Amino acid sequence: MKDLDMMAGALNADVPTVPAYFTAARGLRMERDAKGVLLVTINDGMGGPITFTAQDHTEFTEAFYRIAQDRDTKAVILTGAGDYMAAIDFSTFGNVADPDVWSRVHDEGVQIVENIANIRVPMIAAIEGRAHIHSEYALMANVIVAGESASFSDLPHFAGGIVPGDGIYTTWSYRAGAGRAEALLLNPEPISAQTAKNWGVVAEVVADGTAVARARALADLYLAKPEVTRRNTRIHFIQPLKEALVRETGYGLALEGASAAALVKSFSN
């Protein structure tokens, strides 16, 4: 019996432990390879493109916090299932004119972007399809690789009647310049991957369906350098954007909340 227990223990030791947070968020599928590259796929919980909900908003907050904490992860690739994000279910957020409801949205919105900014390893976004919801998460990566048919837009905010205050303006302004960010967010017609590259937002445009493969190749390139060098480079590169997000997102979400309340009020007039 003792020998059997020892054999079972040896076999179990060879099986990598999957952290509990890998499966805690319905809308995030996480897979980490033997090299420590964590592939985070935004999806609907069944492997298809996500329709973003209040539950996802809550669960992403915790998930990105845990990703940032985990020193077994050596690089992060963020992608989507088909589309990066193309739809949102506003109804799941409840009555956003209620201060108690918006307080939760506000706090989670601030925490999500700060938690992504606190990821301290190289981060690559691999964008396929439509990045029309929460593209600010992708713009916090060090490098964005996009399929040639990918497009970028912002459906939830000004187009829907509320202020783009959750970090979307801060990240687009940082990556593309304030003038381009304002024009895009005030008239959010989708822009192509090539246009985003011309603006300096996307680093590489690749054939459709190959963005993740290219991101993995880049991760391998980064992993050839010492770990402290990799971590400190990410920390150094993200710091100016992180400072802007800490300074602007809480205020922006307060303005967004007021506009959401005004929008709800207009429906009853």
C-alpha cells in the first residue's frame, strides 16, 4: 500500500497544477504552456465570441488581479474567440441611474484597468475580428498583432449616449494621440487593422487567423531574455500609461455615470 501511495504521489507530481482562477471567470479561458506563456481568450463560456455582461465585468476584475499576481506566468497573450469583443448586453448592468448600481460599475471599471496595468510581464494582444467593446484592455498590451480583417471601434459609449470615461479615451489617446482618439470616440465608425497600424496602435498586421501564432513567436523572443529584464521592461513601459489611467479613470467613470443617469432619465421624458 505504501509503495502504491508513493507511486501515485510521483505521478501526481508530474501533473501541473492549474490555478483555481484559471476557470473562475466564465468569459475568460486561460491556458498556460510549459514555458509560462498564458493565453487568455475572451469568450462566451462555450468557446464562441463573447457578449459582454455585468457578470463578466465583475469576474474580469478578479481574474486580471490574479494574473498580475502569478509569478509562474512569464508572458501574457490576450485574444478573443473569433471576434475580440463585438457585443455588450447593457440590460445585465441594471438601473445605471441608481447610485448604488453605478458605484459597483465605477469601482470595477477602475480596478480592471489598474489590474491589467499591474501585469508585470510582457503582454501581447492578438486581435481577430471586431474589437468594438473594451478595446482599452488590448491597448494596455505592449504589442498588438491584428489579423488583416480586424477592426476597432467603441460601441458602448458616445454612440450609445454615454461618456467614454472607463479608460477607453486614456488608452487611445496614449497610443494614437488625443486628436485621433477624440475623433474616433465621438464618431465611432470602425477603423481597419491597417489604419490602426498607421496610427501606431497596432504593431503588426498579419493574415487572418494567425495573430495568436505570431504572438506566441514574439513571446518566445521575449522569453530568451532574463526574467528580471522582461519584468522590469514591462513595468517601465507601462508606467506612463498606468499613471494616466490612475489619474483619469475614476474621474472619467464618475462623468460616465452622470451621463448614464441622464440617458435613463431621457427615456422617461
